[in-house]
Amino acid sequence: MGADLLSTDSLFRGLLAQASEAVGADLERICRRGPETELRRSRNVQPLMICVSLGYAYRLVEAGVNPDVVAGHSLGEVSALALAGVLSAEEAVQVAVCRGEVMEEAASCVAGGMVAVNVQDREAFLDLVQGLAGVVVANDNSPEQLVLSGERDALEEAVDRVVVARLGTCRKLAVAGPWHTPYLAAARDAFAARIEEIPFREATVPWISNVTGQAERDPEAIRSLLVRALAEPVRWRACMETIGQQPIRALLEIGPGRVLSGLARANGFGLETAIHHVNNLRGVEAAVRDLAGSG
């Protein structure tokens, strides 16, 4: 992850050094060689993901690709704030360090996880899980995909019921805790206290909140929403609806993976909207070339 940036990008190496010092781990080594157990730790992977995402994002900005609107899924909200001018790159890494540490602490207090469900009958699925203790719908990703989060035993029961009722297919996610649930209330409060002194600025472009699915520019409103997001569901479907109300000709997914690109299609963005995967420097070059060619 980010190997091409390590050899070519001084900003990325500087952010990585900052994050490594803050978490007390050699994130460059973990980035290059793992082990995966260390990579999956929230305190390591969250600042590392922000470093990687911003490394590619700023390459796009340097090439003249500037966003008209930004949104991030869960942790991605932090890198989106840097692109919106609310945080500097260094401040975004600092926020990610705080976020990763409080979430790891929360995960040590409850045996939890998350399960993605591709639903066949959305309303029947919601009716089924509504009455289950220890489980909440933590992500509303698209009309066909929701994510359950909560205690492991409760998640297993929920999966069994979904399968028996033939309401969808389930896939366990590789996460360390019950993210975006009330189990993160203490982490939310700790996060609020730890980022209190980090300055937030007015957004230069609309930043779409996971909590509301709506655009926000006010710095203190953004701070509050970012904090609330730890213990509240990700309303990604609503975020996509808000973005779709604008004349968008291209979407760029920046960072490792391609999940959000698939969710964009699932949320109604058709082939008239170009979608670019920017998860390496080749992806940066392709996006710049294609966007320049399309005017």
C-alpha cells in the first residue's frame, strides 16, 4: 500500500514520519511488509490510510484536478476534510491518529464486528433486524447493501436469521470493532476532547457528512458531525443522493480499494458519469489524462 509514493513523494514520506512518531510504530515498514495483524490495528491503519489517500489526492490537485464536492466513507471523511481545506494534511493525520487510538480502545471493551448484507427485500430485512438486541444498521450504503454492526454473538444470530429468511447474502468485514454504533459513545467523547484544539476552517467546497447526508461548510458544525459519526450510522446512500443532485461528470475514488466505485453505480450513477480508481500513481495519471481529454 502506497509503495509507489514511498520512492517518489516527499509529502507522503513526511506525513508517514509524523504518523509513525505519533503512534509509536514504524508505519513505513508496516506499509511495505506488514504484518497484517499490525496493519489492521486501528491506531496504525487509520493514519496510514489518510497518508496514502492524501498522497494521491495532492498529486491530482497539483495536476489541476480540483474537486467541486467531497465526501468520504467513515474514515474517508478526514481526508475529504483536507481536500476541502478544513484541515491541513498534517492536521488530518493528527485527527486520524486520535480517531484510531480511541476506536482501538473501544474495541478492547467489547467483542464486536460488522457484517455486510446484500439484501433482496430491504423492508423485510429492516423489520427483521430492528428487534435484535446488540445489533444496529451501521451503514446504509445503497438500496441493496446495508451493514450490520454490534456484538459478535448478536451478529451471528442476525446472520442466521437473514439466511433462514432468505433475505440476503452476508459477508463478515475485516474490522476490529462494532463501528458506528452506540458502543462507540465513550470513544466519541474522547475523540471530541482530543481534537478540540485542532483548528477547523470553513470548507472551500461542500463537504458531505456521513451523519446527515447533507453538505456542510461551517467549521464547527463539521467538527461536531465528524465526532458524532463515530457512534452514528454512515448514511452513504444519502451522501450519494446529495452528490447526484449536482452536475457531476466524474467521480474519483481515492485510496486503496474500489468499493466506493461499485457503490456509486449501485446508487444510480450510470455510464454517463466517469468513475476513476485512484489507488496508485498510474491511477493518478489516467484520471488526469481522461479528465483533460473530456474538457
